[in-house]
Amino acid sequence: MEYVTKEAKTESGTAPKWVFTFGAGGADGSAEDRDLLGGKGAFLAEMSRLGLPVPPGFTISAEVCVVYYELGRKLPDELKPLVDHALAVVGKIAGAKFGDVENPLLVSVRSGSRASMPGMMDTVLNLGLNDETVEGLARRSSERRFAYDTYRRFIQMYADVVLGIDNELFEEILENYKGLKGFELDTELGAEDWVELVARYKAVVETELGRPFPQDLHEQLWGAIAAVFGSWENARAIAYRRLHDIPDDWGTAVTIQAMVFGNMGDRSATGVVFTRNPSTGANELYGEYLVNAQGEDVVAGLRTPQPLTAAERRTSASSRPSLEELMPDVFTDLKTACARLEARFRDIQDIEFTVQEGKLFILQTRAGKRSTQAALKIAVDMVGEGLITREEAVKSINANQLDQLLHPTLDPNAPMEVLAKGLPASPGAASGELVFDADEAVHLKTQGHTVILARVETSPEDVQGMHAAAGILTARGGMTSHAAVVARGMGRPCVVGAAAVVIDLERETLEAGGVRLAKGDLITIDGSTGQIIKGRVKMREPKLSEDFTTLMHWADGFRRMRVRTNADTPADAKQARAFGAEGIGLCRTEHMFFEENRILAMREMILAEDQEGRRAALAKLLPAQRQDFVELFRIMAGLPVTIRLLDPPLHEFLPHGDAALGEVSAAMGVSVTRLRRRVASLSEFNPMLGQRGARLLVSYPEIVEMQARAIFEAAIEAGQTLHSRVMPEIMVPLIAAKAELELIKARIAATAEAVEEEQETSVAYSVGTMVELPRACLMAGEIGQAADFFSFGTNDLTQTTFGLSRDDAGRFLGEYADKGIIQHDPFVTLDKAVGELIEIGVERGRAAKPNLKIGICGEHGGDPETIQFCERIGLTYVSCSPYRVPIARLAAAQATLRAVGNN
């Protein structure tokens, strides 16, 4: 094979290396060139090197995508001779020539980013056909029907992708024609039918554009290449990148590959196969195929495919033969290729293939998208099979996707009215309001609704609605359709191919089992069984698998940082312990006071006009507060418990309505009028930056005394039950200066001495601070001299660094992301400026006290990207909400392994 050289000569001199050829057992690139060639191009090159039956082709690197946009969406002139040369090389291998009337080379033009973005960018198939070459294809194949079927597919796809003509115009022509002729399936149309339809399709193009469908094949090719590069910036691709944190500046490569045809008759087929079951992880081939079809027929879900294996045919009770039964030799070759590819890439593979007149061709392989349950099983099984190491298994799991495992499942004992059953495409169960439009799903989600998106079949344009929905249901499509693949990647329960379900998008109704449901009606889907159920069904908590336990055990052995939880109640603490939390990193005591039997005493304390009144109200709260802490200490059984002293903006507790004021008035024995004046005197223009945290505790030291007493008495009581000493960590919030901490710390120490004297025992404790102000980060050297530990409160630190309110930021942060001002929501993933402040705080705090224990306890503590940052700067622990604990444990292990690998 003649490969494109590292530098190609052009009329203007030496051109950059932009084109990489593959085929005939060799390739310019390899799997290592993913960043340059995209996943598709790199893996095609690797498969060619492995000697697998890959149609020849070439990849235009992602660097050209960058140049295309720099030139204002224009292809560089230097690219043309490189592409012409590569086309000649591909034609020589394929035994055909691009543009040759008697022996035409047809090619596909496909996108391929370094990150898999299934269906988000554009593809053009069968390029190289015009009114002359279609006749040459008919003569060469001896199949006029095939040639014109292929030509009509090309016109429709090219018109949609490149010329911007609505695809529905062509679908309408086809459906009307079939109706007039009495045909039901496309396969019933003969050669002359397709000839007639080609003429009608071309007429549509001329009517819509005012010019004929392009007959110049090079014009077709350049139009397709430009359209695929242009699709990097289409709305669905941008939305997908936002959802999956894919950088905008990566760009896409473009792969041009010789066509092979699955629509050449009954000995031809096309399909998709996973090397393992992507829903369960079982070590079995899993896929589907269509006879006499092209690849888009399978992925688009326009026809319901046939099962790949005989076992799957029996399980699904399909009446149509499997590929294993219909083409046993092809199936054997496919099975061998699957084994080789999985062994080479050491991961589950998602493989597209075509059978052309009995010969197998592999068109693409990529890492298969899988459910989290499947990912865990595959990782653990592959370690057992010796394919990967434990470290690689831990690194292979997307930590954020562990959230899927915590989704509820249907209670098998609950009453349910099953309307129909489809294919179980993505596990988990969900109930919600029925909605039929993707944009409406997004709108309703923003208003707090939980929705199930029902479509005849999904398309890439639906991706935002799929993300907004709690579950997805389609009437058509198979296990490898767009809906199935995207739902698995998003962790959404999904049922596809529900043939017994009739979805009317115009009337917005769904009919199944003799029942009609309308938009807004409640429906439940079970993505593990394929069941579609009327109404809402009772759920039950999920059970974590042995594979989960095994992999998390490995992860815990690798990680350096500890993982604690943010827990204010015994229920939260128990749940977090069940998920493997190693203590409490943040107990927000103000949350304990919002309970109905405590809020009145809390309001009495705040509204009291003197210390005597405040102490009387606090005395009512002490027993309940003490009991709260006793329960937490007992649940944590010797693990560290960090209790933050009171830190609410006062307005959150103040009574405002007449009923609330009347209740407090009666309890305190003061008039409502007097209370109103007191409420007015305590009101603040900006409560989040007002008298809260340390400022409140400095003004009202009796609060410190009550809470410290409750903590110490609870520690003594719990210690007696546990037969071991409990050592609480007391955290002072919103410290800005060392003097504040020292003043409050002295009050805590005095209370500890009083409790020790009363109870005739000693208490062990530590006092630290929550670092949540930029000034505290900058003054950490001084504050660290008085603190036993730091815990970064990233929620408030983000607010005070940006100068914005978390509660109001949602109004414009989405727009900021769309316009490229920010890459992430700073309240989800730590902002780099906030990170720099934390790094300064760590450095200066440990300069003052080298062994200073430092953690993070904002919501960022459960974000894998933030956890990686925490590992890099050497934090002691992260703390997060109970349901994020498994995610944090795995992410912390991955961060440690990444750090070790970089050293």
C-alpha cells in the first residue's frame, strides 16, 4: 500500500500532515493518535494494522477543523491535493476509481471527535453517485434496484446534511408513493420504483434551491467534508458537549472511507455488536442486524432489527432468524473479530459491521457505552480474566455514573397495570408526567416537573430533552438505536422498540393495552425489564451488587484522602455509613432547629432583647440539641464528627406572618407590635453577608456556650455507651480574623472546663474553622495558629469570590455557559480562582502548622474533578452529601492513582 508521506508536496510547496490513510493491513496512524484522528479514525487505523477486514479510507485530522473555523468556515486550499492523492490510494486498494463511470468508488464521509459523541454530528453515505455513475454501479453490481436505492439514499442524506433541505420532504414523498402502490416495506419496491423516486427527490432539490442536485462529484465531496466539520458547531453537538464536559476547542476529524453495501440483497446485511452485554455486563455477544439494509437503518430505529445470536432470538421470542443462524460463517468471523478487538483495547467494544454478499467488513469500533451496573461487572470480570489490573479497573469507571446505582427500582410487590413491554435498553425505573416533545421536557424540568419523554424514535436533536427527562420511551428502535445508546450514557432508564405502543406526536397521546394516555398523565417505565406501566408505581431502595462492593474495596485500598459526609440527621448519618463514609465532615446545627417543636424556642432566643431572655430560650433547646449529637456520635462509633456552630442568616428564623408572630408573642408574653419592631430592627439588606456565623457568635456568646455544652455532654454520654472516648471536632463558621476564632475558642474551652467539673470526667475535643471567605484564605497563616483544623466551605467561598448569590445565579449562569464565558457551573465544579484561594489557604495554614488537618465540606466535595484538585494540593479529606459518598470514594482513588502515575 502507498501511504501519504509525512509531508505532501503541493504547487505552493510543502503542506502539513493533515491526511492519514489506512487499509490493506496498514495505516499511517494508530490508536495512539486519537487526539489527532478522533476515536473513529484512530481505531480504524489500528484495526487495519491488526489485519481485520476494514474498507480502505483516510482521515482528515482535527487540526483541519480548527483551520476551517479560523478561515471563517472555509476549507484550506492546501487540503485539496492531499485528499485527491488519498482518494487515488483508496481507489487502488478498493479496485475502483472515484468518478469513474464504469467502476465508481463510493465513499462515506463521517465525523469523529476524540470523545465519542454518538449521532451528534453529521454523516454522508454513498457519496460519488450522479446520473452517470449510478448506471455504472448498476452494471458492476448487476443489480439495478440496489444502485437506485443507494442513489436515492444519497440524495436524501446529502440534501439534508449539506444542502439544508428538510428531510421530512423526502420521507413524505416515499410514504405517499408506497401508499399509492400498496407497499408497506421499503424492500418491496423494485428498481423502477427507485428510479422514479430518484427523479422526484431531485425535483424537490431543484424546487427548494432553484438549482439542480450537484452532479460534480468533487463538489459533492467538498460540500460533505465542509458540512461534517460544520456540524461540530451544530446545536445538538454543542448541547452534548455541555452535558458531557467536552471542550469546544477539540474539534472533529473527518474520515472518508470506501463504501461497502449491506443493501445488495439477501446475502448482505448491516448491524451493531457489543462484545459484552452493555446493560448487564454479561460476557456474551450482544447486538442486532438488518438484512438488505444500510447502517443508518439500524441506528435510526426506522426498522426494528433482528437479534444477532440464536440465544437472544430465543429469549426475545423473535420469529426472524438470528445472524448466527442465517449466516453462520459470517457470524464466526464476527465473533473472532470481536475477541481480537476486545483483547487489543482491553475494554467492551461497540462495533459496526456490514456484510456485502457474504463477506464481513468492520466499519468502526469504539469503547461501548454501558450502564453503571454493566461497567462494574465488566471491570471486575476483566480483572478475573487477566485482561486488566485492579488499578485499571478502578480507573475505568466514571465516578459520576455511580449515581445510577442509587436510583430506586420498582417494588415487585406493588400493584401495577402493565400496558406493554418493549426492549430494556437502559436499567433503572422512573415515574413521571408523559411528554412528547424534547423542548417541552426541558421547559417542564426547569419548572420542577418530573417527566417521561415518549417518542416514536429519538434523534440527535432530542438530546437535551432526553437529559431533562427522568426516563425515555420509544415505539421503534433496537438496543443499539440512538435512544438506547444515549440513554445508557446519561444513566436514564429507557425502554425502546415497544411495538405494541402507538405514539401520536400530533395529538400527544400514547395508546397501549387498550388504554390511551395524554400529555401530563403519569406513567412508569422499567428500563431493566422493558415494562411500561400506567400511573406511578411504588419504588424501593436499590441493592448494591457484589461487583460494586469488590470494586469499592479495591478503590479504598488505593486512595489517600478520607471521605466523610455532610449529615445533620441520624437518617443521613446512617445512610452515609452504609455508603462507606469515614465520619462526618459537616454537621450543620442550624438545620436541627427548623423542626416544628424547636423553631419556636429558636425564635424566642433570636427575638429576646437581653441575655437573660436568650439564655432562657437556649435552655429549652439544650436537651434536644444534646440528644441529636448523642445519636450522631453513636452512629459514627468513634469516627470523627465535625459539628459546625450556628451559622444561619437570622432572617431564615424570623417569624413574618401574623400566625407565626402570634405564636411567638404568646410564648414570650410580649405584644405582637413589640415583636414587629424587634423583627424590623434585626432585618438586614444582605443577610448572607450580615450578622451570621462567627459574627453572631461573638455578639451572642451564650449560643456558643449552649452548643458546646450539648456537644460535650453528648460526647460523654455516647462514649459511655460505646466504651470508648468520643472526640468531637467543633467548627467555627465564617471566620475572617484570628481574633474572632480566639474569642470563640475561649468560650468553648470555658464550657468544656465547666462540664468536666460537673461530670467529674475529662473531654477531648478540637476546635477549627470553616474557611469560606477570601480574607480567611489570605490570612490562613495567622488563623492557622489558633485552629486545630481547616475545612473549606466552598459554597460560600464561591459566592464571596464571585460576588454572587447561589440562589440567584441560575438566572444567568446558563447563558454564561452558552456564550463561553464559563465552562462549568462554579457551584458544581470548583472554579480555578476559588481553587487558587484554597491553595493559598492550604499553603499558608500549613506553613504555620505543618500537620494541620484540612478538608473540604461544600457540595464540591462530591465532584470528581474537584476531588482531583484536592488530591493534588494534599487535603486530608473531602466531605459530601450521603448519596455522593460512593462517588467521592472512587474519585479519590482515581485521583491518587493519577497522581502516582504522573510522578
